Amino acid sequence: MGPKLTPRLRAVADRVPEGARLADVGTDHAYLPVWLLLQGRIPSALCTDLRPGPLDRARETVARWGVADRTALRRCDGLDGVRPQEVDCVVIAGMGGETILHILARAPWVGEKTCLVQPMSSLPDLRGGLAALGLHVARETLAREGETLYVVLDLAPGPEGPLTAAERWVGRPEAHRGDPLWPEYLARETRRLRRALAGLERSRRPGDEPRRQELEAALRGLEQRKEERENADSMGHL
Ligand SMILES: C[S@@+](CC[C@H](N)C(=O)[O-])C[C@H]1O[C@@H](n2cnc3c(N)ncnc32)[C@H](O)[C@@H]1O
């Protein structure tokens, strides 16, 4: 019963703790909070969005599935209209990494909550920008939807040590431990890095040099990880 969740949203839903009062930032259609409410997984949901059109869509979903008594809709930038004591879990899904950083920076209290983010772009900037906000990635979960792999990040308080270029690009290996999609993610991101580097090679603008160095360092790191994984696999077969 309820709206059907895509694998991406289902991966986010699976990380929401049972019984948590949820804030769904940038809710749009509100499928995630309404699904969680109908499953009995959360007692209440606070849905925010910057724009009236998405909030109208959220209102329609909430009314259609009869959960208006447990849902609040607010128009605001990120968490600006949410008080920390109102929620236990914050979800920011389906937005670019820079927008997610902007929202987190304006709500320094998110580190005290379960905080799940699902970026659609700029993952290296997001991973790299968390330390300045006193946050780090505790876990990364991958979800496949058609040809695309999406990443859900569980954030936790406290900065971690500086990330390498490869860690900014694909996350720390510990954060992905046991994820069956990890080898595929590593292979895809390696191909993406090679394409980006080939593009920079063709354009050869002097201002691109720092980016080229960053991407080369990331590619070396990813190739090393692949080698380590293959070595570990072959040891396992001895
Ligand atoms: C692509 S939709 C994602 C909807 C849903 N969260 C999901 O993952 O399927 C992005 C939504 O975020 C909203 N949005 C963008 N920037 C925002 C901000 N700073 N604060 C609140 N909502 C924002 C947009 O209006 C849009 O409705």
C-alpha cells in the first residue's frame, strides 16, 4: 500500500531508523515520507521544499494516502523552517552535492540527528566539504536504478582525517564494506575519471591544471584499490 518507491528512494527509506520523526528536505512528491508512514515505520513526517509547486504535489500525495494528520508541509530553504527538537532523522535526497552542503551548513544541529543524504551530483565536493562542517560519512549504500548507481550517505558528527583524492571520488573503502555493488561502482567511476581526464587533455586550458592533477591522483587511487581487491580475491581462492 502507498506510493511505489524507486530503488533509489527505497535505499534511503531502509536507512531511516524505526520510530524516528522524519524531516524530508526537498520532498517534492513526498513519496518517501508517505511510504514510511504507511509502513508504520515512522510516527510523523515534516516535509519541506523551497518551491510551491513541489509542495502542492506533496499535499496531493499526503491527501491521497490519508496521512495528513501525521504530516506537516513547510515552504523553506532546507531546514530553515525546522526546529531541532521536532525531528530525529533528516533526509536530503535527490539534490546536487553543493545544495546539500549549503543546507547542512545552515543547520549545524544535523550532526546530533540521524542524517541521510542522497546526492545526484558533485559527490567529491560533498565528501570533501563535510569535514569543514564537523561531519563525516559513516556509511555509503549503493542502489541501482536502470543503468544508474546512486549513493546514500549516512553522516555522523566529527570530522575524519583528510580524505585522499580517491576517497573524495568514491568514498572510504570501510564505508562501503560488504556492499555487493561496490566493485561495479569502482569500475564505473574509474571509467568516468578516464573520460574526464581525456576531456581535459583535449581542451588543454592552463587553468585546468589543478583539476587535472586531482583527477589523476583519484584515478591512481582507484586503480590501486582495484588491484588490492583482485589480490584479496585471488588469495581467497588459494
Ligand atoms: C529532484 S527533487 C527530489 C525529490 C525527492 N527528495 C527525491 O529524492 O525523489 C528536488 C527537490 O528539492 C527541492 N529543493 C531544491 N533546493 C532546495 C532547498 N535549498 N531547500 C528545500 N528544497 C529544495 C526542489 O524544489 C525539488 O522539489
